[in-house]
Amino acid sequence: MQFKKRKKAGKYVRAVIQLIFFLLMPSAFTTAFAGVKYIFTQIGQETQLEMTAFVTVLLVLGIYTIVFGRFFCGFACAFGSLSDAVRAFYVWICKKMKKKPVTIGDSVTIKLKYLKYVVLAAVVLLCFLGLYGKLQGTSPWDVFSMLHAGNLRLQKYLAGAVILILIVIGMCVRERFFCLFLCPMGAVFALLPVLPFFTFRRNREKCLKGCRACTRQCPAALNLPDDKNPGVSGDCFQCQKCADICPGGNIHCSGMAGNEIPVTIVKAAVLFGILFWLGV
């Protein structure tokens, strides 16, 4: 019973936080991404860098990620929340039709997750060469922002709309498809060092024999760190689904066992306050 209550509570808290950020701060991702594009465009043009609003958001989210891990990706990124919703809806439809959902396997996922670094490198190169601006209309991020704002004038963004549709289809067949395989900001965050204070670990000695619930539940197909292997993976979204699914309640933040939900709410409040202060 305790396990079911914990799982249900974690699910609702995550959904509420994601909905709040999706409705009130959907531009956080695109703002930070604009910071990346600005930096490398200026470098390519050999122009002085300035602390623009885009760069400020990028730096602040980078510092936040170093301290709290990729909580932004797991709870606050509009693209990540969309991915969760699309996958959940697809699985629900499959259940209603009594069909097994099509899913990209973990072995393929582990190999394809390096694609996001290729995407980041391509964006950086195009910005450095001054070519990115000439590709206006091909960005799925721009199309997403327009649709979220209720702007349906997509005549000049047909290529971007097609790419966005393909991404949404991908979201159906793999949880966090965009985040894992294509997100350039995800690649940036994954390269950052993460402090151990708010990372999730498990005491492997207390794990139930043969239980791999946390790994099966993990969108990124990760093995959780433990005391013997304390390394933190940059691909962890801090979504906390591993903690929700653990039947023994054996997964928790370092030194914060039993307080995962309150800590999650605090992290969300801190992030919301920072983004609100920055005017995102």
C-alpha cells in the first residue's frame, strides 16, 4: 500500500509541476537555446560577446543544473513535458485497442543517445559559419513556440512543421525521444558536471533479488549510481520515476531518504522563482 501511495503521489506531483511550467514558462528552452546560438554566432563573426538576456538564462540554467542535476529537463522543459504527454497518450490508446505499444528498445536507445551531440555540433557549426539564420523556417522549436502561442501562420515554416510532426511521432515510440536523441540543450546539460547532493542513488544491498524496476522505468535506460559506483550520468533527467517505482523505497536523494517529494517541490519553486525573476 505504501508503495502504491508513493508512486501515485510522485506521479501527480510531477504532472502538476510540468503543467505549471508548460503553461506559464514554455519559452525557457528556446530562450536558453538562443543563448547558445548567440554565443557561437558572435564567435564566428569575431564580435564581442555581451551578457544578453538569452546568455543570462543559459548561464543560470547551467549553474542550476550543476547544483540540482537536470531537473529542468525532467520537470520544466516544455519539450520534455510534451514528450511525456504524447507517450502517455499513445500508450493509453494502445491499451484501449488492446495492442502492444511500439517501443524503441533500450539497446538502440543507448546507441542513439549520442545523436544529440551531433545535432549540437551541427547547430554550433552553422552558427559559427553564419549560416543558421539562413535556415529560417526549418526549426521545429520555432514552430512549437508559434503553436503554443496560438500562431497558426506557418506558411514559411512548413519544413519546421514537418520535422516537428516527425519528432512527435518519435515521442510515441520512445519516452523522452526528443530529449534523448535530438535535444541540443540536452547535450549541453549532459556535458556539465553535476554535484552529488541532489542526485538519486540506491543501496544495492537492499535491492530485491532480480528486481530491475528502476532501470526498466528509466526513460534513458540508465543504471542508478550507488555507494560503490557513485558516478552521475549526464543523461539522467531527474524525472524521479525510478524512485516512484522502487517497491522497497530504496532510491532517494543523497541523505534525504523519505523527503523526495518535498525536495522536488522546493527545487521546482527555486527554478520557477529564478525564471520568473529573469522574465522568462
